[in-house]
Amino acid sequence: MQRSTDTNRIHLIRIPHDFELKGTKTIIRKEGYKLIIEPVKKRA
């Protein structure tokens, strides 16, 4: 379980190195109470 920090309405969450995503951009979305973080797929 990770602890989040609330700084001026911005939430910072440290993601363990084991969960590193490829690429430099991500999509963040909510599904109910879950926060889903996915890498942006490169266009072919």
C-alpha cells in the first residue's frame, strides 16, 4: 500500500520500480474507486 501526499490539490503517488511503464506518456482514468494508469500506445 502506498501513501499519497496532497500538495495544493495535487496528489503525488510513488510508484514502485517494479511497475515502471514503457514510454513517456500515460493515460489516467477512474473505474469506480480504482485509479487506472496505462502507457499511451505509439501509433503505427
